[in-house]
Amino acid sequence: AMRARKNDRLAMESELRRALEREEITILYQPIIRLEDRAIAGFEALARWDHPRMGRVSPGEFINIAEEIGLITDLGLFLRDRTARQLSLWQKMMRARNPIFASVNISSRQLLRHDLIHDIRTVLSRHAVARGTLKLEVTESLVMENPEHAAQMLQRIRELGAGLSLDDFGTGYSSLSYLQRFPFDTIKIDQSFVRTTQRGTRPVILKSIVSMAHDLGMDVVAEGAETDSDAIELYHLGCEFAQGFAFGEPMDAASAERLLLDEHLDDANQP
Ligand code: C2E
Ligand code: MG
Ligand code: MG
């Protein structure tokens, strides 16, 4: 069984190397909603690998492999470039007062590499998007691996005009003092804090995280909002934004665009 698993892994590695050329990697967009008026504020770009034989491989599986085999730089560049291009098209199409944003996940190995700065500069010069609306999502544990270096990289990324979201907040072992020094504009609170407990209450900590984020001048996105009552309660707790199945699962670009256009038409029809 061990040998079979090893062979699977090797096969997966060589398949992944070819996946980019074969255009098997696609991006799904999950809406992030402004709770005040339930409008679409932006999207999170989530990678999918559709292999002709293996079927759909989750990012949890293949991002790790891409990091280990040194493919993450190319893959990351591809994902950021595609997302920025899409965002630019949508912003032109909507011409809204509040331009929508798109956030892309950055994996652990990437933040520690200097070519990330170069890549982001390239992507931002290639696609016209409103300042701060292409956001990078970075996880807490990643930032805490090397806080000094991370702080410098994040500062430079911010200066280039990208936004920064702290992803899965609450799952790592963050030092609150560092949080003050990192230039994040948004905190994404992990699903585990957003879910109700077995007793039907939401973790008390949620309220404190929201007010701390606001004191630090950051917006709050609650992850994993699955029901309408989640959304209502999150709004009353002061979260600006929510993301989750209550507002839509990750969807292809065409479906995301339809959602945007429908909303736009509704607005135009309002008296
Ligand atoms: P994440 O950034 O925290 O993304 C949120 C995950 O939660 C997504 O899973 C999304 O589909 C799922 N989700 C959203 N709403 C709900 C909900 O209401 N309930 C539940 N139970 N789940 C919900 P996904 O797409 O499988 O991505 C998993 C993780 O893989 C992401 O976590 C992110 O860390 C990573 N990932 C995804 N795409 C990329 C990528 O392009 N690059 C990198 N480096 N990592 C990625
Ligand atoms: Mg994320
Ligand atoms: Mg997350």
C-alpha cells in the first residue's frame, strides 16, 4: 500500500507539472458580501485542478505538492494574473462607485521569496485595477513563521498598491503585538469562530475579534456563513463582510459575472 501511495504521489507530481500547459487549472470565484446592503463587495479566487482521469483535485492537496516541487511560483503567477485580468474586466463592466475587489491566496513558501514582489508589480502593471482592490490573502501561521521578514514583505506589497487580508484568523498562534505592525487592511475570521457551537451560541471570542480588528483599523470578513441567521447575527456583531454558502459557493467566472450583472440590473430598476 505504501508503494502504491508513493507511485500515486510521483504520478501526481508529473501530472501537475503539465497541468498548467494543458489548462487544467481553473479559478472559481466565491462572492464576498457587504452585510449592510447584501451587495457583492468582491470575490475570493479559489484554484481548482480538473484532471482528465483523477477528476477534481482540491487545492488542499495540490498546492502543497506545487510548493514541494517548485511549481508554486509559476502557478501563483498564473493565478494572480488571471484573477487580476478578470477583476479589471469586471471593474470596467460595472463602473461602480465602490469598485469590487478580488482576493488571491498566497501560499507559505511564496511570501518568503523575493520574486513575489516582482510578480505583483508585473501583474499590477499589466492589468488596470483600482488601487487596493487586488488583495492577497495570507494565513496567520505563515506570517508568524518569520514575522520580521513577513512584515517587510507585506509593507512592500502594500506600497505596490495591493490589498492585504489576514486569512483564517484565530486558527494559528498569532502574537497580538505583531498584528499591530502588519499592514493588513482586512481580517478574515475563520469558520470555526463563525459557526454556532453545539449549544447554539456563537463563540464569545467572535465579538472581541471584531472590535479588536476595528480598533486596528481593519475590515472584517466572516468566513463560512452558511445560513441567513448567520448573516444577520454577523451583521449585528459588526462584521462588514461575509463569505459562505449562504451567499454562494465558489463558481466559475461566467456565473460570477451573471451574479454581478443581475445585481446591477436590479439597482438600475430601483426607483
Ligand atoms: P481559504 O482561503 O480559507 O478558503 C476558504 C475555503 O472555505 C474554500 O475551500 C471555500 O470553498 C470554503 N468555504 C467557503 N464558504 C464555506 C462555507 O460556508 N462552509 C464551508 N464548510 N466551507 C466554505 P477551498 O476552495 O477548498 O480552499 C481551501 C483552501 O485552499 C483555501 O482556504 C486556501 O487556503 C487554499 N487555496 C485555495 N485556492 C488557492 C490558491 O489559488 N493558492 C493558494 N496558495 N492556496 C489556495
Ligand atoms: Mg483564503
Ligand atoms: Mg480562509
